Amino acid sequence: MMLNSLIDLFFPKICYACGNAIESKLNHICLHCRHDLPRVDTFILQEDNPIEKIFWGRLQIEKATSFLQYQKDGKVQNLLYYLKYKGIKEIGISLGELTALELKETSFFNDIDLLLPVPIHRRKMKKRGFNQSHLIAEGVSKVSAIKVDKTAVQKIINTPSQTKKGRFQRWENVASSFKVIDNTALEQKHILIIDDVVTTGATIEALGLELLKLEGVKLSLLTIASTF
């Protein structure tokens, strides 16, 4: 206990959501922020679900939800910034675990066969060193015990950032950018697509349309955050 106190004094850990110091036994997010992070209303899976609605007429989705509300300069933005751009990988796993722990209280995972994190292009993977959606999926898998597949689909076009693009530009940017390379791993599966943030749904749509070409595939969606 004395050793932990000395570590906290000379090498304080911070909460990446609020920036305050936290005890060494905690990981990345303080207890206050774990409770205070803004949940999305659709996380309780009500019938009138705006996350599902954005795919109406575009992509057949069985169910969809997000965990947190993305707000400019807010705590969720802070967490995703440190994850994606500062390489604090453990944040992704922690967010996946927190999401799955709360979802496990519902029936959301009951008929899901496979977790599929949205792939990134090999050049981006080489530059960043990781795929944040892989890390989130690992956290979800730890709690749900559902297998993660990281290899059956590849992103074959290195698309530029979606930031500051409109809805049509986002769709045009990612159309035909995914390729299934292992049909047998995905056929006849109810696949839960995992991503960090959903905005217009263009990336999910592009990936989902490729997956639905396979025999017997059903799709659902889980993201850490939603911008609406």
C-alpha cells in the first residue's frame, strides 16, 4: 500500500476523460467519469431508435446502438483522442468492456455469433500501429465471450479522413473500399460490426453491403459513441 502511495505521488496516473489524477489501481477512466459519461438514450434499445433509422433504405440492420454521446470538447472526445491519436490502447479495451458490461444486462448479445471490428487500410495500420476498433472489440469480447474476427475482411482502398465531409462525400469516399477475403468465416453468421463513432453511417454502409453479399449473413451494429 505504501509503494502504491509513492507511485501515485511521483508518477500520478490521469483520467483521460477529465484530466484529473487517479489512483494507480484504476485504469484510464476515474470512477466519477465512469458514472458520469453521457450515455446515449438508444443504449436502452427503445423502439424509436435513431441509430437504426439512419440505415433505413440503405442497409438491412437487425439492431444497432451506441454507448456514449459524442460532444465537442467533451469527455468522450477526450477519450477517443487519446486512444486514436496518442496511442493509449488500453482506453479502447476499457471502453469495450464498459459498453459490454452495461449491454449484458439486456438481450442485445443473445443471438450474435461474431464480432467484426471495422478494418482500416494496411498503410494506416502501419502508421498508427493499431486499429482502435480491434481494441474496442477485444474489450467487448472479454465480457460477452463472443469471438472477434480481425482477418476475414480487409479495407483495400486507403481513403482519406471522413472529417469535415458531408454525407454524400463520406459515402463516395468509402464506397467499394472493403473486400471479404474469407467467406466461410462469415457465412450464416449474425455479425456485430464494432466501430468507435457513428456519424452518417457511410463507412458502416459500405462494409455492410459487402457482408450482405454472403449467404445467410445478418448484421447488427455497436459503436462506442454517436454524434447525434
